[in-house]
Amino acid sequence: MFPPAWVTLPVVAGATVGDFDVHESVDGVDVHVLADAVAGYLSLEAAERDYGVVSATSASPMRSCGCLRTIGSITGRRATCAARKERPMETASSALFGKVALVTGAARNIGRAVAERLARDGANVALVDVDAAVEVAARELGHGADVIALRADVNSATDVDRCFHEVVARWQRLDILVNNAAITRGAVRHFLEGDEAWWDDVVGVNLKGQFLCARRAAPLMAAQGGGVIINMSSGGATRAHRGMVAYDASKGGSEALTRALALDLAPYGIRAVAIVPGLIRYEGQAADSVRAAANTVPLARMGAPADIAAAAAFLASDDAAYITGATIVVDGGLLVQQRSPQAETFTVSSFPPLTETTTEEGR
Ligand SMILES: NC(=O)c1ccc[n+]([C@@H]2O[C@H](COP(=O)([O-])OP(=O)(O)OC[C@H]3O[C@@H](n4cnc5c(N)ncnc54)[C@H](O)[C@@H]3O)[C@@H](O)[C@H]2O)c1
């Protein structure tokens, strides 16, 4: 039997060792890497339950390409998925060509923009949201990418399980998880008026939801030899918002979760990173509210959802291969300010104008 602490069983139901590429030889023994496995499980019992695996032989750990993989032959009695011998061709110029992404909270705003950007960069994308608008978002995504919409509550383990089953059934892998879903504007409530249900809802969706999705994604990614988990945090993780105790606590937890995931998952080739969006415009936001917010930002504008999507696309790509455990702030300089612009004594209006004299020294 396998040491349960680290073993992931990449299972292709109905597949035998012959279905997999022979990757390399170790000590004269052929090593069969389950390169295109469809599911990772932490116990044989779970694999048995979901895929009807009846035997797993000669599995042993191997360090390959810096990550742990489980090797061996696995036989299933229910052929629910076909074994695939070939990885997608990675010859397209798009940075994420052939990758599979799952983005939560993808019905609108930041999540939708992230899904759209990942699809534009070549990924196949599952858009997950509790709101029916996710179906419209998926339809409108375009870019010729393979896209699906899944209605689900990320605070429900059953819903999350269903989503991952759908992704595995369709694409047999998962490379990128973007934990973006959150209760945001709906979370605002003064602490003295907050109750247990408010706390449970906000922390449940914003933090437990990220845990539930990561828990399903990690074994899949480990079985493939890697992946990336991107958690959407907030400035509230490190600086408080008024009226957002539960939200800020959930985002503090999200950043702690990200760091801890990074450590636990690094040996499996899985990176975990957090993004802190600044003040990002949302659909239907009134123009004077956009102007007022822009006045508080050093770069003098609110962020667009596409600004966050660009950061997510970078973090998901191989260009970010050495970034894990980090929190990337995408906020136009909002958080580095010691004073709010309203309280600032050295105002922008007293900055030197760009004249011949001020630019001369740079020449
Ligand atoms: N917009 C900003 O200025 C800003 C700033 C900092 C952090 N963030 C973070 O960025 C992320 C996206 O922000 P946004 O402004 O686009 O949020 P939003 O409220 O516009 O969208 C959130 C999405 O999550 C979905 N959702 C809510 N509960 C869900 C659940 N239980 N299961 C599945 N989906 C659910 C909603 O239906 C919605 O589509 C959030 O994590 C938020 O905390 C946003």
C-alpha cells in the first residue's frame, strides 16, 4: 500500500500501464509516468469509489522535473474516460495554449475578464459562478477557445466536486485554478450589526471556497506534475476597510492560505500566488464614483478588470515559473501611500511641471 501522506493516484479508468508513455528508466526498471492522467486521488478508496479502480501495482515515488509524481500501473473496471497518450501540441504562440483553467466568480467583472484573457491566451476555460449570468459570459467569450459554464456555489463541497468532475470529464486535466469568487459589495456591514450568518457567508465563500477548490485542484495538478493556484485577495488583507470585518478577515486568510499552499505544494510542481486588486471598476458603477475613486490612486485612475486579468495571465504562464507564495499587488500605487491624498500635505498640484528645465537633466 502507498504512503497516504503524499501519494496521488493519477487514474485513467480502464487504462493499464501500456496506455502510458514510458518516460524514463530508473535502476533498469521501466518507469511509466501517468502523464495524461485524468484524476488524482489521495487514497485508493476514493479512486475505487469514483473510478472503480481495482488494482494499482508497482507504484513508487519519483522525483522528476523537480516534482513528485506517482508512477505505476493502474487498472480500472469502469471505462469512464479514455486514456490519452498525447499531450496537446505546445507549438502555438499563445502562452497558455493547451492549458486548462477553472475560474470561479466568472460571471462578471474581474472573474469574467480573467476567464476571457486566459481563453485569449489559448487556455480552455471553465467559468464557475453561482449566478446564471455565467452562461451568458461563457457564450460571449469567443476567441475560439473551448469554454464551459458551470453553475455552482464555491462554499459547497458538493458543488465544487461536481465542477471538478465536469472539468476532468471534458479535458482530463487542470493547469490553472483562479479562486476569484467572493461576496464583495454585499459583505459591507458594521461590526456591531454583524451576525453569525453574515460571518459564515462571507468567510465561507471567500475563504473556504478557495480551500475547497484548491483541495480538488491540487491532486489533479500533482498527478500532472504541476499547475498554478491563483487566489484573489484584497488590500483588506493587510489594511482594514470600514464596515468589512468579515471580508477583510477572509482576505487575510486567503493570503495566509496562499503562502501555506505554496509550501505544501511546491514539491509537486504546483505554485500558489495571490493577487491584490486595487480599486477596480465594476459594471454599472456611476461615473462620479469612478472619478472619486480615481482621485485616491497615485496612477490617477481606477483599475480595469483587464488590469487584473493581465496579472493573472502572467502568473499562470511559464514566465512566472519561479514565483510562488507571493502576493502581487495590482493597484496603481494605492496601498503604498502613507496618507490618503485628501490628507496629503505635498499635493500633486505642487509637483514640478514638465518643462525643459525639469527634463534636461535626464538627457
Ligand atoms: N473590484 C475590486 O475593486 C476588488 C478589489 C480587491 C479585491 N477584489 C477581489 O477580486 C475578486 C473579484 O471582485 P469583483 O469586484 O469582480 O467581484 P464581483 O462581486 O463583481 O463578482 C464576484 C463574482 O463571484 C460570484 N460569486 C459570489 N458568491 C459565489 C459563490 N458562493 N459561488 C460562486 N460564485 C460566487 C458572483 O456571482 C460574482 O459573479 C473578489 O475576490 C474580490 O474580493 C476586488
